[in-house]
Amino acid sequence: MSTPPTILVFDSGLGGLTVLREIVRARPDAHYVYVADDAFFPYGHHGEDEIIARVVPLVGELIEAHAPDLVVIACNTASTLVMSHLRDAYRLPFVGTVPAIKPACASSKTRRVSVLGTRGTVKREYTRKLISDFAQGCEVTLVGSGELASLAEAALSGQKVRDEDIAAELAPCFVGDGANDPARTDTIVLACTHYPLLLERLTRLAPWPVDWIDPAPAIARRVADLLGPAASDQAGAEMIFTSKRPHALADALTPFFGGRVPA
């Protein structure tokens, strides 16, 4: 019997669980190590050089400790900065998370798309180049949210998060004069892995219906392609918080791990 692959999923916090959920569906046989760098959360509050200096050696330590077959950087902010550094430093496959601008612009009917991300992600040259390369004639609005990732973490942790606070972060994404405006925003790229944690509420609070583009399914397909055929047995899972602070999230985390209780 072949040994199940180990997949290390790394994020600044709990947002990468939305990516993990899709990867587990694609590869239920794998052993998962999820690392939340909550000691440095949120990444959007740190400078680019600080993030690179933090993430590159930390991922190296995790590789040494867990010997993964593949590493997923399930964070847009980190991915737009560190992927080339990681690939230069470590000899194993890396899969990053970047704003899904190409599929969003390809599918938009009104040709108006918004990209909702952290302030760091939307101001990055990497993101602007994606727009330049793949906008396909769409008008793209960049919306940098300062609070939505923290609101998503709070909601997953069972804290009360007001609709008004979510709606305030969401409002700039909606350009146009309502649902009947032919030039309205009809597609929103969720350019932070935390945001799908709030998808039901985002959908409910939206002033008109839009398509929400989540990159997680595409990331899962890429992981499955890189690893090759799956085995049949389900392996284990681990959850690591870099702060080492205790948490009481076992019930909330289990669905993301495909029903497994992470150690």
C-alpha cells in the first residue's frame, strides 16, 4: 500500500480553510497539516519586506518538521510576494493563491468586475499586472478591505459580527444604478481566502445578485494534478497555530478537514 501524500496548507489565519476544504474533497487520501500564522495576523498590516522575511524561513521550518510532498500558500497577500522566493529556496512543489481575475473577466456579462481583497493585495503590482493581462476589456474596480478578514475570523470563532460592518466593507464593490443597470458590477473576485467564510452573508447583503469568484476549486484541481492518482484510504490531519495560543475551534474546524478532527 502506498504512503498517503502530506499536504501542508499555510495561511495567515483561518481563511485558508476555504482552500483546504476544496483540496480535501479532491484528495481525501492525503495527510493534511494546516498552519495558521496567527502570531503575525493580519498580513495586510505588515510591509512587503516584513512578510517575505517572516514567511520564507517559517515555511522552511515547517517543511523540515513535516516533510510535505506539496505546499499550498492559501493566502493572496503572501502568494503575491513570496512564491518566487519559496521556489528558489526549497525543492518541492508550491501552489499559490492569486486573484482570479482572468476567469472573472471571461465570464462577466456586463464587463464590470470588482476585486475584493486586502489593502495589500489590491495595491500590489502583481494584481495590477493580472488586470493588464487578463481584463479582456472589462472595467475592473479594486476594493481594499481593511477589516473583512478579521470579521471572517471572528465569525468563524463564534463571535457576533454585525451585518452593518460586513456591508460597509462590501459596498464599494457594487458600481452601478441597481440590478437593472446594464453597466452594473456583475462579478466579484474574492481575492482573500478569508472572504468565502462569509459567503452566505455576502450574498444576502449584496444590493443586487452577482457572481462570486472563489479560486479554491481551481487550486484543488492544481494540487490533484501535481500529486497524481489518489489512494483510497483517508489519512490524518493536524492544525498548528504559530502563536501557540489555546483555541476552542474543534467543532468549527472539522467540516473543513472532511470530517476529520485535526490533532
